[in-house]
Amino acid sequence: WAQTMSNSTSIPPSTSAVSSPTPNGAVSRSLLESMSPDKGAAISFKLETGKQDLPFSDGLNKAIAEVIPSKEPIDQPDWSATEYINAVFPDEKSLDKIDEEIQKMKRRIHRIDEEIIESVGRQSRAGIKGKQELDRSRTAVSELFARIKAIRQKADESERMVQEICSDIQDLDFAKRNLTATTVALKRLHDIVTGLEKIRAFAEKKQYKEAGNDLVGVMDLLSKFQQYNTVEKIQELNRKLDLLKTDLKKMVFFEFNYLGNPLEISEQTLAILTNACFIIDALGADIRREFISFFSTNQLGAYLREFKDGSEQAQLASVDKRYVWLRQYLKSYDQVFSKVFPPGWRVNEMITEEFCFQTREKLVEIMEATKSSLDVGALKKALMRTLGFERDLILFFSKQQMPTSRKHHRLPPRTTMDSSGMEDEEEDIDLTDIKIPPEMLRFRGMVSVGFDAYMYLYTENQARLMEEVFTTLMKEEKWIVEEDARNKILQSATDLIYYFDQRRTKMRNLNQNQAFFDLFRLFQQYLGKYADALKAKLATGVALTNASLNDEKTWCLIVNTAEYCSNMSRLIEETIQKEISEKFRQQIKLQSEMDRFQEVIAAAVNTLIKYLESRMASAFTEMKAVNWDTLESIGDVSRYVTTIGALLNEKVPLYRAWIDPSFFGYFCDSFLGWFIPKYQAAIYECKKVSESGAEQLIVDSTQLKLTLERLPVLGKAQNEHAQDRYLKRVRREMEDVEKLVKLLLTPIESLVDTYKSLFPETHSEAGIAKVMQLKGLPYAVQEQTLQTYGSKQNSVVMVGIREKKDSILPDLDIDASAAATKIRQFFKLE
């Protein structure tokens, strides 16, 4: 539109206001004539491009909008001249007001020019005024700096004046403080000198309490001169104090050196000894420990003299007399020295510790010298007395720590040893009602640890006794129990486990280290021997046919006994793990022995099944002897079925009454796993079976299936049934027998299809060949049927059938380890 107005006087026809013509181009000429040529050219350029000559950045446009906000369209950065003109003159009619709009724009331009001139003038005047204000500020700052400088000079002069005034006062103050410090130091030195003299005077008069109190004061005063230790006078005082402390130490130690019998000490001497403790406390903790050690050694001199080497009192058998000596001494100590020594010193505990150390050394020397001839009974009794003595000490000193009862404690009297030998026992002290301080447990093992190196003598003796006990138990075992016995377990097993428990309890009270572990190894050894003894009692071979009713009961008892021993082995393992020392705990394992007893259980059950097999042998022989091909009619169940049923009805209730219920189920499962394959193998071993024979086999197998389903409850009421799990297994495993008999009734034309449908996953050429042979089919028919089955040459299969028939018989020689695993799986133990 703008370009059209500037370049031509004619406007092309258009519907837009911008492109609409005006009469004879007057509007465009008047618009251009109102502007100078230069301005018109510029405006023409801007209108043509619709953009600024120098476009501003977005940031600058934003800044301008913030400083000079405007809502005018022409002030916007994206203003377009074309759009603006089209907005002002939207149609042709609006062009009539173009002159009016031009006048408005001129007036606006004039007003803007006036505002610019006014702003420039105002800014010019503001700059002049600002310069004037800046000059005035600089003048004021200069005047301020001059005033500050003057004030600083006056302050310096005032400070010099004050220093001159106070210099004399400071000198006097320093002099006063130095004089005061000197006076205090001299007074302290005087107190130290006089204190040393007073302490020595008090000590000579045995006034130890006063001497101890003054000694603490002198040591405290002299400690304040540590920074002057290089001064000769201070060094001299330190030497005098050290000499005095040495003399006091000698004097106090001398007072306690020759006391004799504590009960004979006079009250005056006790008072002196009590006051002497003040000196010991003042001399420090190191001297106190040295004194207690000295006093302990001095007091135990009588003990060493009474139990000197080689004397009758010094024998291992007289160890209880040593402990009696200490009990009597602690009793006299409680009467005398508990009033002398401060409770915090715990002198009686230190004396007891020294007694324990010396006693242990002496006992070790005695046992080492006599170990070749050392009596195990004396060793055990000495150890028991020692352990009882250590428990007494823990009890005694724990009670002394109670706040309400520091005095009048006595060690519990111990019963004197008798001469009964190995079975002598000490009564344990009940510590459950007493709170034992942890530090008191140090007495545990303080003497008894010396016996550890010689406990092998005790364990060797236990090994001999255990061998005798085990041999006796095996000799006296009757291998039968009463019919009405509550627990049908062999007496030797319960006696052996009870004996183990007795030995374990005794050893726990004697030793929890190597000796206890050695005893565990003995338990491990004889549990294995007992498992072997049980297994050896099971009959094999010809002995099965001659087994008596008691033999069958014994085999049942062996199942129960092996189970009992396996459970007790686990209990023994867990109990010893809790009682033995930590370093042996991981080695306490009886899993191997438990597995051996599981093997015995499997072997015993296997023996019962082999016995039943031997009794059923005649029935299976009779079954094979039947001419199944010439059988004309179906009758009642065959005689061999009746024989098997009668045998099971006789024996199974007996076994159920004698075998533990948890293992009777295992017996039934094991019998089932043997009988059904055995019966199926017997069918294959029969000669040619006709249709009538096959129908009779159906009757027989159905009856046997019913008998097997009632196997766990034979002899009980008819309304009682076996567990569903067992019934499902019987039906699942008898299904193969039923399928086999069904094949015997199948016509030859559909034999292959029926065989594959009945045995979809296990069908084979050998399997169908055995069925055809059992049906008595001619060789040519068998060959043709095998070709139909899919074989090109099957003569090799036919030849091997009879030779391999024994391979389908169940194998009762069970691997021991596999049997143990099978039993654990049966009881869901793993």
C-alpha cells in the first residue's frame, strides 16, 4: 500500500483497503507532499520492509520495555507498518479520514519533539546541579578528614599524659604482686620444711595417721614448685621428701612384717596398723600395690611352711586341706584385718589370688612328678574339690560386694572327702539368687586350669570303663521286651544313653576343654559300635527261613531302637555344643552316627520284607505252576492269593504293634515298593495265559489290591482306612499290573494300538514282545505284530526276553547311605 502510493498514481483494483484506489490518486500525492523527499524515502523504506533499520536484540527490547513502558502498537518490537495501516484503514470508506489521521500523527510528532527537547534540557540542568553537589561533597569530606586528624592528635597527647601518670602506679602494683608471691612461696617453703620435720617426728612416735595427712599436704605444696626444679633449694627439698618417703615405706612395711597369728594381735597394734594405711595411701597407688603384694606373700608364708614339698600335707589327696587353710585364714582376716585395711583395697581378694597361683604351681609340680603312678580317683576328687573351692570364692566375694553386708561373710563349709573313690560328687553351689560381678568370675579356673594337662588320665580311665559298660550291656541284652512295655526299645540303648548322660554331666562339672572333647569322641565311637551291634543282629540268608517269632519282634525293636539312638545322638550333639568351650564347638558333630542309625532302620525294615518274601516264596511258586492257558472258568481268588493274604493278616498287625508308628508307615511303603514289582514279575514268568486265565488274574490282582490298600490297618475294624497318600500310591503302582492283564485280554488286531495307548510314554519293542510271549502267540504272529509296531528286525529282542526276566525282580540289597537318605526324605527331614 505504501509502495503503491510512492511509486504510482494508479492502484490495482482489490477488495483490500490497502490496495483500493482513491480518486485520481489525490491521497497518495498529498501524503507524499507532506513529507520531505528524504523523509519520504526513509518512510518508504520502513514501510516496505516493516522492520527497523537497526534491529535491537531481545534483551535490549525487554530493557526498554521495563524503563519506558508503552502500550502503543507502534512502540512494539514486532510492529509492522503494513499491518498498522491496514488496521487504521480497514476498508475503502475509511480512506476518507486519511487527512485527519495525518494531522493527528503530525500533532503527536510535534508533542513528542517538545517532550524530547524538554527532557534534554532537564537532563542538562540536572547534570550541572549534580556537578555542583559533587563539589560541595568533596569540600565537606576534606573538612571532615581535617577534624579527624585534629582529634587523633589530641587523643595521642591524652594517652601520653595518662601513661606518664600511671607509670609509677604500675611499678608499685608489680612490686606488690611480686612481694606477695615471694611471701607465699617463702611461707610454703617454710611449711614444707616444718612439715617434713613434723612428719618424721610423727613417724618416730608411730603416729602414722597424722604423718600420712601431713605427707599429703607437703607433697601438694611441693608440687607447686615443679617449674623451679632447677633451683638448688627445691632440689634439696625433693631429695629430703624422697628420703622421707623411703623411710616411711620401710617403717610401715616393718610394722606389717612380723605379725604372727592375726588373732593374737593386740588392739594397740591394730590401731597402729590401721593408721599406717594412711601412709600407704599417701605414698600413692604404686606403693599400695607393692604393699599388698608384700603383705600377701608375708601372710602366705605360714601356708607354704605348712604345705612344704615332701610333707604329708602336700600330697594331691590332701588338696582339700589347702582350701580349709584358706577358709580359716579368711575367717581370721575378717575378724582382724577387715578393720585395718580400707574396703577399697580388697586385700583379702589379692591374698586369695596369690594363694590360688601358688597352689596351682604346687599342684602342677605334684602331678608332674607322680603322673606315671597318679591315681585317677585322687585326680578326680582333687579336681572336684578345686572346682567347688573356686565356686565358693566366687560366692564369697560376690556377697562381699553387696552394699549391706561387707562384714561377717564366711566361706560355706565343704563336706570332707570320703573314700568311695570315683563316684564321690561335690554339691554344686546355687549362684542363681546372687548377682555375680563380672570381675569375680576371674576365680573360675584360677586353680583348676592346672589340671587340664593331666585330664587325659581321666579320659583314658573313662575309655576303659566305657568299654566295660558297653561289653556288659551287650552281654546282658535279651533282645526282647515285655509285650505291654510302654516304650518298645532295647534296654541296652536306654542304659547306654543314660550312661552317656551321666558321664557328660560329670565331665561338664570337671572340665569344658580338651577332656570334654575327648569324652565326646568316646560317645561318638560307642554310638558307632552300637549301630554295628544292632545291624549284626539282623538275620540274613538261610537264617531268615528259620526265624522265630521273637526274631521278628527283635527286628521291630531294632527299628525303634535305631530311631531312639538317632534322636538321642542329635540331643547329645546340641547339649554338648552348648556346654563345651567355644574353640571345640564347631567340631561337635554326630551326623555320621545319625546316618548310621538311619541305615540300621532301613536294614531292619529290609530284613522284615525279606522274611515275608521267604514266607511268600511258596505262594509265588504255586502261582507260576498254574496252567493259565487251560483254565476253563473263572472261580474265586486263587489259592496263592489266599496264602499271601493270610500271611499278611498274621504278620502285619504284629509288626504294627511292635514298630513305632512313625516308622510303620515307612515299612508299609517299603513293602509296597517290593511286592508290586515282585507280583508283576511273577505274572511275566507265568506260561501262556488264555483269556480265562487273564480274567482270573484280574480277580486275583483286584483282591491283592484290596489287601494292599488295607495293609496299614490290617487286623483293625473295617471302617478304618489307610492314609490317602498311601492309597493313591497303591492305586498308582497297581495300575501297571491292571494294564498288563488288560493287554492279555486284548485281541491281536488291536494289541499295538492298545499297548501304545496304555503305555504312551514307556512303550517299547521289548515290552510288547513280552506281552505277546505271555499270550502264547505264534512266532510268525509276533514277528508280524512287531513289524506293525515299527521294527525291521526283532529277533534279537525275542531272544533276550527270557534271559532278562530276572532283571525286573525287585532288588532288596539296599545301599546303606541311599537307605538313610530315603528315610530322611520319607519323614521330610531334608
